[in-house]
Amino acid sequence: MGKPTRTLPWGADAVSLSQLGAAAVLELMNEESLSCADVVSTCMARIAMREPLVHAWEARTPAHVAMNLARIRDAERACAALRGPLHGLPVGIKDVIDTVDLPTQYGSLIYSGHRPNADARCVAILREAGAVVLGKTVTCEFANYSPSRTRNPRDLSRTPGGSSSGSAVAVADGHVPVALGTQTAGSVIRPAAFNGLIGFKPTYGAYDLKGVMPLAPSLDTLGFFARQIEDVQLIHTILDEGTCGQASVEYGGTAPRVGIVRTPWWNRGESHMHAAFDRTVELLRGAGAPVVDVNMPLDFAEVLTAHETIFCGEAARSFAHELQNYPDLIAWVMREKLLIPGSMVSDAQLAHAQEILVKWRSRLERVMSDIDVLLTPAAKGEAPEDLSSTGDPLFNRAWTALHVPCICYPVGTGPHGMPLAVQVVGRFGQDDALILRTMWMAARSSVPVAPAGRPRN
């Protein structure tokens, strides 16, 4: 017989699943210290308590269905028939990613009640690995900039970031250990920064996007949120399906060579972000990492211009049907600031913008020829106290446009007690090496923030 399982009540003196990463939860289940039923029921209790405040979920798996799946996972474990490395792990799915058993509404009134006829490939992969989907997390409309109803769990008056707002909050607030998001500008890294999480955006094309809503297809990238840095390697290995795994042999565990990139828009960051960033640099230098300043040329800013052209132009083409037939059901910001201007972008302008990015991808490879990773801020500063905005993706857009992998990790808090974060940028296609190097860096420079769940407002 296995060890008796124990539930984990929520309270100051109890072990709290909201503070555990995916690997830790899986280890407890593998040791039979916890059952999947324990984990799922505790997650659902946390959601029931916190959801009225933070609004992280668009649709949830019915409790009886989720518990039945959990009991099935426990029965499979008892028979030594584990489905995969995520056996029994609760996860959340951003509501621009198709699920066959739950609505996928893309954050849009146009698609209210829409039911796909199949899971997205990434969802199928997670289920095949044994994960239990607890629901669909709130997204900004069509994964764009229009704010969602989700609130930052550390301060309900502040934005959680976007567009993967619900996924970030579901992980930060202890609802699930891992949730999927997408990034076309800064929709994984920025909300991860604002919520004190680990955010991972892989190399463009690393994860299968079948069944994921296209926004700007030459930029769209699937990513995810986690609580602990070691969880990135676990989830990436499953979602990658071998695309970028060859890079792992290139890293031998030594201190990475770190290029410090303050970018031409450094001065638009907040002073406390500058201080936290400089402190991180000194911690890495003190730990033995070779650290050098990388001064990107001023014309690096043309990457942002090209990104904006492609974002608008491709989004207008992706949503031409919706704009023509349902203009009044599209939020003003998306309609007037993205789709209508994007419809005026010509094919020639799109092609020229793509040429600029191809040029800069080659230039970045040369810049990184004797550097392992780049370090740059993940956001301008703390999450803004402004629910009419999701914050500025200024420090994310270039790396998304250049298709390189990025990881965000927390480096403390600002003057209002909100998280601050840096992002580590890797070489194209070397996702595994980036993950291992970032684990080395985070172990020596990360300043984790206190768990969310006690907002001041």
C-alpha cells in the first residue's frame, strides 16, 4: 500500500500549493505524499476563493469533471500506468488556444460560446503528458492591447499586463502551477514581470501553433508561465517536441558570457528598474560571469518600426472578416489603432519590414558570436496603476521581432512593492542552452517576490 495522502488546507501555517512549482507538485505526487485529487481540489478551492477578485478565468472545467479526471490519474498511478511527465498536473490555457471540451472565445464578443472541434496541438501534448486542464484563462481581445477584466493579485488597482493576463494571474495567485500564453509583442514576458513570475517565450516556430488563433503569424509565439525557474525546462521539453533540443549539448554548466543591453530606449525605463537591473549585473559579475556592455547602434530602433508595421499589417489581414462584418463588436482600441491602420499597410511595406528584420537577425547573430546571452529589462518598471492599459511592451518587442528565445525572472520589488524583472535573451534555436544558462544566472541574482494573494485594495 502507498503512503496515506494528505490535503493541504490554505492558511498561514499550512504548506501551500500556491507557493510550489510544477516540478515540486509532481514530486509530491510521485512520492505519494499528495494525490492528484488533493492537488486539483486544492487548486479549485483557491480559484473559488480568489476568482471574484482577480478574474483570471474565462471558462472552467466543471468541478465534477475535473475531480473525475484527477481520480482517473490517481488510479493510473496506482497501476504504474503514468501517462507522461506531467501526470496529474493542473494547468491553465489562454483563451486564444483551442480546446475541444471548453469554449474558445478569443476574448471577443464575436465568438461568444464558440466551441472548437479539436484541441490545439499544444493542448493535446499537455493532455498526452498527463496534465489536467482546469480551464481557459482570460485574454485581452484577440490577444491585443485592449485591457481585460483581470486584475493584478498583488494590487487590484494595477494591471496584470497583457494579453496573457489571465494565465499570468492564474499562476501568480496560486490557481495552477503552469499556464500557457502567447506573445506577438510582449504578452508573456511583460505579464510575467508584472506578476513576479518566470515567463518563457521560445524561439519563433519552436512550438506547434496549430489550433492557436493567429494574430500576426510571422511574430506569433506560444509561451508559458511558471513559478520556479526549474519548471521551464520541464515544460519546454514537452512542448518543444525535439525542435530545439539539440542546443542542450552546447552548454557545459560554466558561467555564461553575459552581454548587457540597455537598448536605445533605456531612458524610458523607470529609475527603480534601472537600479534593480544594475544590481543584477553586479551580482552576476560577482558570481564569476564574464559581463560586457553591448551597445546596440541607434538604428536598432528600426526593429521596433518594422515590428509595428508587421503587427498592424498582418493583424488587419488576420481579422479582415471580423472588421468588415462585425466592426461594432470589436473594441475601439483594436479597431481604430490596429486593424484600420493595418488595413492601409501595403504588401510592399510588409515585405520591406520583413527585409529589415531579416537583416537585423543576421546582425544579432554577429553581436552574439562571442556572447552566450543578453540581459535587458523585462519591462519599464512596476505594473502601472492604470487599468485602462496593459503596460508598455517596449522592452519586449525587438526580441519578439527577431525571433529569439527569452526568459523573464524577478529581481525584487519597486517602491510600491510590485515586482521588477529582467529578461535573458538567447541565440536563435538554442532554447535549451538559454534555459540552463538562465538557471545559473537566476540562482545567483534572482530576488523572488512574496507569493501573491494579499492585495492592498
